[in-house]
Amino acid sequence: MTTVQDQATDLPLTVVSKIRLSTDVVGITLAGAGAEPLPQWEAGAHIDVQCGDLRRQYSLCGDPDDRQRYQIAVLREPDGRGGSTYLHDTLEPSDILWVSRPRNTFALEPASRYVFIAGGIGITPILPMLAGAERRGADWMLHYGGRTRAGMAFVAELGRHGNRVRIHPQDEVGRIPLADALGKPDRDAKIYCCGPTPLLDAVAGASEHWPDGSLHVERFSRVALDTDTERGFDVRLASSGGTYHVPRDRTILEVLTDAGVDVVSSCEVGTCGTCEATVLEGVPDHRDSVLTPQERKEGQYMMLCVSRCLSDTLVLDL
């Protein structure tokens, strides 16, 4: 499983600044070494960041028209895998960070109206979407929730949008009122939501009566496997003919990696697309945030880090 930088395509960027945005969030600005513009990106894009020996994904939250700098915001996660701790405690201004070129699996689709819902650090990909919606002349509303106001980044910056932004610190006003925000379906509107899994699940439930394709989400964490309901299955690799059993409590990626199969991966939560594999036989159970509904229906590709199988056997072009 590859988690180190790709010297052929990664960019060495200098840390221009590192500032505290809230009690648990730091903002990091990166710039290239020369006058050459950085690769272009659009709202919803993220970059892979090499955090010591780890590789993690962070949404770009600056101005897409600024081709000289990238901006990310990082939440400290004490129980995480170590990437945020590295960026909070070890990284210093003038250090070099190796980052990938921007990728976008959460692009802002055209609409006349948007409902944006963000939880905690999930505000990061939403920020440039607000500017994108305004450039398109679309109407929009943002509901932004967090545990405490002091822990929510960008609150002051969002104040300039007036009553288009509703701030919901849980200790002050409770959770985001999803029944009010999503009560009336709108066929001309799109819902964009990013945040922790409970929020995404709640938004999915609250928008079930909206037209198909209205809801777009991006996850920052992998949904835990429920060993009471999951089922095991076999994965066969077309190149070697090797067959591997994936039990109910493990992922395809984990099983293949432990067996010595060289599978390139990065996020391990179904958001980056690095571990995409071609499906030759079998029915995938898609659980990623990368493939479109049409691509899921076609069943030709799947993300090995989170997706599973609805048939007894899955044959992959590996």
C-alpha cells in the first residue's frame, strides 16, 4: 500500500503561513518556489498532503483564481491517524510540503439555488462554493454547525454574507434544524453537505423526499463496518488467479495489502479515487464519494478502501 509522495507528479510547496483559525483548527498557506502558476482547481477540490510518513487529503478553501497559493484548514484529531498532529505540532513556516495536484470528486454542479450544510471542518470545501454560487448568480443558503462557536473556523469571515449564513453552535442553539432547512423540496436546487458521518446520514434522511440527484456529499471518515449486518465474500484477481476471502469486519484493501498485493491507496475513506479498480465480474456494493450514480449503476469500477460486494465473488482486473 503506497502512502509516500509521488516524486513524478507531487509539488514541493513552501509553507508561507500557519495561523490559528479556531481552538482546534489551523490554516496553512502554501506557495510554489517560482513565478510559475500552480495547477488550476475549482470549488470542491482537494489535495493529498504528505505529512511525514503519512499521506492525507485536505480540501482547498482559498480562492481558485489565486494561482500562486493554496490554502487548507486542518482540524486537530487526537484520535486520528497522525496527519493532523504532524501539521499542527511539527510543521513550521518555511517548511516544504509535498502535495498532489488538485483532484475534484465534489464539484459544484450548475443550479439556480443551493443549500449548503457544513459540520465542523466540513466547512472547508464549502467556502469556495459560496463564491462560485455568487459568480453564477444563484441563490444560496448555508447552515454551518459545530460543537462550540470557538471551535468553528471562518465564522467571522462568513459574517459578511449576512442572513444567508446560519451559524449553529450546538452548545448555544442545538443541532442544525434539518427539517426546516430541507423541508420543502426544490427541483431547481442542489444540496451540498460535508462533515462528520452522523450529519451526512441525517441530511440524507432529511432530503429523501427531494428529487434524485439533489444531494451531494463528501465524507472525511470511513463508515465503520457493522459486523452484525455485513457479509463476507471472495475476491479473485484476474492477473494471478489468486482468491482472497474478505470477512465481514475487514475491507478489500486491507485483505489484499496484508496478502502482499501491491495496491496504491491514499485516503482510505472513499474520497480520493486512488484505489479505484476495474470490476470484471460480480456486483459491487458502492460506498465511496467518488463515483457518480450512473457509474455506480454501471458497476465497472469500485473503490477498494470502502466498497464491498453484493455477490459471493468479485473478480478484479488486478
